[in-house]
Amino acid sequence: MAGTDDTVADDALFVLTAVLLTPAQFPSVLGDDYVAACSALGLEPYAEGYGLVLGQDSAGARWTVVVEDVSLVAVAIASWDCGMEYDLSPDDRSVVCALPGWPLALAVAAPGVPAPHDPLPDPATEGPAPLKPPDTEVWGPPQRRLGADEIALQWSAWRDQIDDETAFGPFEDDATSDGTGSDGARDRAAASPERTAEEESAGDGGPPAGTFAGNGQHPGVRKALEAARAYVTAPPPPGRIRSAFAPGGARTLRADGPGWSLVARTDDIAFVLLDEEPGEIMTVGRGPELPGLLKSLDELAVRPN
């Protein structure tokens, strides 16, 4: 995908947010790993990574500007997360390309310009199609990865719904034939796996939507765990396994593969989401084998600097 480098060069970009595109942190909607995420944007998967700056031009059109100055974008994100103002203005020499559209759904818009919309195609050039966030009304790989990301962000809320029998039972050979676990317990909610910032603040503080399956071994879960084990002997592309801070000296793990996503705490249990089971979250109990698998995955994982 070729970027439209000069399209916004002579127009002001009203910055709304930014995200990192590095082996350790990238929008999972773009792919299972860093290489796939870069490919989705037509970028080379350089080890240093990129920053993605999302904003609008003076006509209100959505643009995603790709920059090489990862440190600048990281400082801006950290400042905003702390409630501080930060004027993110990447140097023109750092700009790699400008892509039409946004890959993520935003609940904000620039003041004083028309409502966000995709830029009109330039008839003189064959530019890339506008980037679009995934449709949350359907289920597929982007939605599955978004759901796993949401569990990682709200771990405590999800974990509190799992009883001790499910959490500390063995994670193999204890399933019923339908994969729902020994007690068949299911919890249901009514929201989508992705929520905007406005919905987060307006909600009741509970977890997002999903259907829980108990500590059972659905065939897809077995395949996912086998694939995760295979990563230990044949390391996957960068970013396929990621490790982030968690309280108490633990780590939050995210791992993805074709058709599955795993989210876990190294000192606790794991959850698995599958393409073949829309909206369902499979619980993998602690058991005797899971700790060793999570430890091995954490040793392979890419960590934020």
C-alpha cells in the first residue's frame, strides 16, 4: 500500500490521538503480529517501529500519519495518559507517509472543522483505500484480537467472574464433550468487545461483553494451546507474543495465532478466544501445566522499552 505523502503536507493536521506501531505495542486490529500489522499498512517491519498519528485536516478528512520518531509519539501518549497536555507535532522529516482514514474507532473529533469523514480519492492517482476500524457487529480475527486486548486491560473485572474450581482445576482432560467445562457455567453480557472512551466512562465499570465457557477443553482451545507450545521450539514473528506489566511482579501475556488469541497473567489463569466461537471466552484453569507454558512464553515475549 503506497502512502499519499504529499496530500496533507500543505494542510494542517489536527491531532486527535496517536498509537505506537512497534514489535511490543501495535494496534492488534491490524494483524496477529508486528510484521502482519506493518504489512496491512504497506510498511517495512523495521525493528525500531513507527508512530501512528491520527487526526483530521482542515476539511475534516481522516488521516493516519506514519512517523519514524517513535520516542516523540511515546512521550505524547505517556503525557496524555497522565492527564497532561502535549503538543504532538512531528518534524516533517520524520513523516513516512500519510494514509487516508483511521484504523481505529475514535469517539472524538477536532473542533471547528467538518465532521470526520474519509478523504475524497484523487482521480489523478491510485491511492490506497481509506483505513477503517473493524465492524463490531461481526466476528472475525480483528474482533477476536480486540476482545483479548480488552480482557488484558480489564483483567480484574474478568477474573472476578471465575470461581476457584474453574481457576485452579487442571487445564487438560477435564472437559465435557461440548467444551463448556465441568459445571457448564456461563456468564453473559450485552456489549461489544470494543467500547469507545465515552462508553467506558458512562458504563458501570464492569467488563465488556462476552460469553464465558468454563474450564473445559474445546477442540479449538486444545489447538490454540498446542500452537502456543510450538512457539517455544519455533519462535513466531516479532509481536506474536507480547508481555506487559502486571501487579505483584507478574506479567500480562498476549499471544495470537491463526484463529485464536490468548490472554493470561503469569501468576494466574488464561483466557482463549477463537474465530470459530464468536464472542465466547474460554477459561483455561491454572492446573499443573499452564504455569510452565506461560513462563516459557514470557521468556520469548517482546516487552515495551
